[in-house]
Amino acid sequence: MRLPASGYRVMPWRNGQGVTREIAREPATGEDFLWRLSIAEVAASGDFSLFPGYERTITLIEGAGMRLVFEEAPEKRIERRFEPFEFSGDWFCHCKLIAGPVRDFNLMVDRKRAWGKTEAVRLSGPPLEQNVEAGWLFVHCAEGALSAGGFAAEAGDTIRLGPGSHEIEGDGLALFISVHMLFGK
């Protein structure tokens, strides 16, 4: 299923200090979620919202970068685009922009019920074969254009793939986001 960028739901951060564009989540509504994909627009330095019980993966997709200052862990400088960084949603995080606004791609998963991974993949040449046995696989077109599972996407769009084997091809850069349930939890 293609999830066009124009259909992402715009919503304020929990703490009201920014805006995010929600791509997809499970379940689709309600306060709590198993996992969520979104793109945050960080216009000014400030605090990130707390998400206790969740693991977060943040990937810079636009802008010069930011410094994340934590009380519970060493500071992290994020200035290279498309390099995922994982941290706990329990941690207090203050963001200091390096040189102007940024946009970042976010994956959040409830650590007691699921795990997730974000990986940047440069697309060119022959199609990549991706097998989805369980869980969810999303392909976010970060740059260029791509096709996956019979759906076409341009920069900013995301494709949700169901179980089965899928060919993914294109010219540009994609983020592959996989989410899996923790069994027995």
C-alpha cells in the first residue's frame, strides 16, 4: 500500500514545542500505540517529548543537524543525514539545532511488545529482494523514486509491504523500517 506524503496526518508534539507528520501507526487511533512512524519538523532548539516505555530511532533527513543532550546518557551530535540513532523514550532530551531547522524521520516502538529497526539503503542497479515473513516492513522514499511490492513512490512517500517476497528498485535512497512483535510478551 502506498502512503503518499500528502496524506500524512499533521499533529503537535506531546509537549507542544513542535509539529510531526504521522505516516502510520498501530493501532491507527488512540493515545497508546505499539509502533509509530513520523517525520518531525524541528524549527527551534528545545525539548523533545517524553515517550516512557518506548524505544526511539531518529534519522536526520533534512537540515544541518542537531545536538541531542540527555540527562541519562552522553550527548549525541546528529549531523549526517540518513544515519539512524536509537535512544530511550524515557530519557529527557534537549535538542540544540546546529544551523537552522531540521526534519527527522522517527520510529517509536513499545519496548515491551515489539522491536524495530531503521536502515538506509542506496538504490541503484538490480532490484533488491525483501522477504516479509511477519510484522511490518515500510519503505520510505527519502530521495529519488522507487517501486516496491507493485507500488510506486516519489521522495517523501512511504510504501507498506505485507507478508511475502517483494522486489524493491529505484534510483535514490530509501529507509527500510521493520517492526516485529516480541512473542510471549
